[in-house]
Amino acid sequence: MVWTWLLDLLYPPKCPFCGRILDDPWTALCGQCQETVPWLEGNDAIRKIEFTEGCYSPMAYRDNVPDSVHRFKFYGCPSFGRRYGILVAQCIQDHYEKPLDFVTWVPISKKRLRIRGYDQGRKLAEGVAIQLELPLQGTLKKIRHTQAQSTLSEDAQRRGNVLGAYQILDGVEVAGKHILLVDDVVTSGSTLEECARVLIGHGAAQVCCATLAQSRKNRQNFSLGTENCFEKNS
Ligand SMILES: [Zn+2]
């Protein structure tokens, strides 16, 4: 705790969406971004995914969100996971009522972990677990390299790309468990679906998914579920 306090003093926590220093270190984002990030409301926050109870996401993947997520993933900002975790946990508390046993995440490959130095999915899952006061439990490993899902446009391609890419970790028991599976962004849902398929295949009772943001598969059909927010705030 003292260590956290000292770190906050040396490196004051910043808003992950705009970089402003946060007045309150326990909040997820600054007051201005609170008003402008593309929140998803009601059923827009939930996406159906096979083998799961659905995927819950507090915001859409547009406006200032992609830049923030890129910083989180590629530019050495793992601390964003704690802030994002507050938002994801709030979304789960708002929409999902069933009990959960632990939080897990979609892992990156060993090779990528070596290059990046941290697994952003784990960082986000840690933030969510702290906020929901649930244990954090690694359950999966990525056993082969896959092409970035963002480079594939068709659902079938995305599904094929991740098929068989994940395995259960040795010695991990998921039978009968109610699991919250976390990733940064959901697009087609193929990756979460494949991870959930593995967990259910090993006897998990239920898998609920959560991501920071939800990206639409077809941008031409991207109806802005949060237009009201912007009207309200303008
Ligand atoms: Zn901000």
C-alpha cells in the first residue's frame, strides 16, 4: 500500500484516454472523458457469443478508445489495465447477476510475451478481479502463433485462424466453475468463443466474457448505440 502511494506520488495516475493527471487516483478516467467516451448502454453493451453467457463491454471501439487501447497494448502502458478494470467490472455489475468463481483472460503467446514484456489481457483481468474482489486465475495458454484477427475481414477466416490455438494450462481445474473471461476488445468474438469452447470442453459450468470495448464487424452497419450520450453532452 505504501509502495502504491509512493508510486502514485512519483508517477501520478493519468487518464488512459487523454493523458490528463487524475485528481482522484481511484477513478478510471477524467471528468472530461467520462462525458465523451462512447459508452454502450442497455443491450448494446452485450454481444452474443457461442459457448458463453455473452460478452459485456462498457464502451464502443471508436473515437478516443482505439488510441488508448493501442497505448495499452503496444506502447508500454500496462497500468491502464487497472483503470480499464474499473470500467469493465462496473459493466459486469450493471448487467450480469449470476455468481462468478474467478477471473481469467485470453493469453498472448510466449513469443509475444517476451517481446512485449507483459500480457495485456492479464493486466486487464487483474484490474477486473481486484474491483470485483474475485480471485485471478490463469487457465489457458496460446500454443501457436496466429495472424492478427484485425487483419482478417471474414468471420470464417477469423474462426479458422484461432481454431485450436488455445489449450488448458497443465494442472488447472475448471470443472463446475463459473468463469469470467476477459480480453481487451471483442470484434467477431471468434477468439473468446474459441477460449470458451476449451473451458467448457474441460467442464466449466459457465463462461461469461467481458472486454473493455466492442468493435463492430462491419463499419458500414455501425449504428451508434450511444448517440444519445453525445446529444446529451453537446
Ligand atoms: Zn481523459
